[in-house]
Amino acid sequence: MRRWCSSFICIASSVLAVAMPQAQADLSVMSQLLKQTPTTAGFDICHGGGCAKVSRAMLTDAEWQLVLVQFQPRAYDAQTERAQLAQAIAVLELEVGAKTGTAGDRGGTFGNSAYPGQMDCNDEATNTTTYLKLMQNAGLMRFHTLQDTRTRGVYLNRWPHTTAVIREHETGQEFAVDAWFYDNGNPPVILPLQQWKAGWMPADSPAQ
């Protein structure tokens, strides 16, 4: 049986209010972080499962330059830009992980509680959205626009799972940007949202 993100924060808030009162506080924190306007001078990062913990991070000019390098040369099509975004997110995970104690995050959720800085899908989706917002605000996203996070599997007899999302300008197609499947510092998976919503998982993910 496939293992899905274990946090019940992905479930509709009406269910949470009955089953998990404490999760409402986490949901509020997630909402605040998703609405933040991050800059290299400071932004908040989720970890601990459903934003149970929040750490402040910043990037030096040299660290941000390593992100900018991922976009050289500039992409001339959306597919190339998606590949550049994935590499840039991997760089940001490494840089931020070293500052926030989340460098030891492992792909998936189950069985990883012993690792410091472990994240569930809610943490990953929130943080990936923050990274994408940093890049969008810096003018690095020419072919895509950041969208709200999305959740799959809420009522399909499996654990719900959440991802960051981008939308391609020309086609209007939405893509999941999912960093949960692999260890910290690996590029996230970027694939059509409808394929992701159908339950797709990479065969080599430790989350299997």
C-alpha cells in the first residue's frame, strides 16, 4: 500500500475542527506563511509537520547568486523554465536547511520522525511556495505564475497530500511542484497537476 503524507491538516477544516482541534492552530500558521511576502532579507520556513515549528531564514548575496545562476542562460520556453525552477528550489533547500536545522529532512513522512528537521507534505508545499514566490518576485518566472497549494486524496480512502502549484501562461496548464518525495536538497518533481492528482508517485522515492 502506498504511503501518503500523514498530516491531517490537509483535510478540510470542518473535519479538523471535530477530530483534531490543535490542528487549527497549525492551519492558521500555514495560512500566514503562505501569505507572507518573502525577501532574501528574511522569510519563515515550516517544519515539524503541519508548520508545528517555524524558523526564520535569510539569504546572503552570495547564496542568492547561486539561485540566480540556475536561470542562466534564461529559458526560452516553459519546459526549460520548469527544469530551472526545480534546480533553484534544490539550491534553496540546501541553503535554508543549513540555517534552520532542516538539512536532515528525508523524503516522505512515515518512519522519519528520528531525523531532525523532518517535514511533511504541508511543510514542503508551504516552503516550496515561499521559494517560488521569492523567484517570481525577482522576475525569474517568465513563463509561469504561482498558484495556491492543492490537495489530493482527501476522500479517496488514503492519506491526503498537498503540493505547491504553478500555472503555465501560454497553455493555462497547472503543474504540481512537489518536494516531498525526496530528501532535502533534491530537485522537486514538477508534473501536470491532473497527473499528480490521480495519485502519481515516483518509483524511486523513499516515500514508497
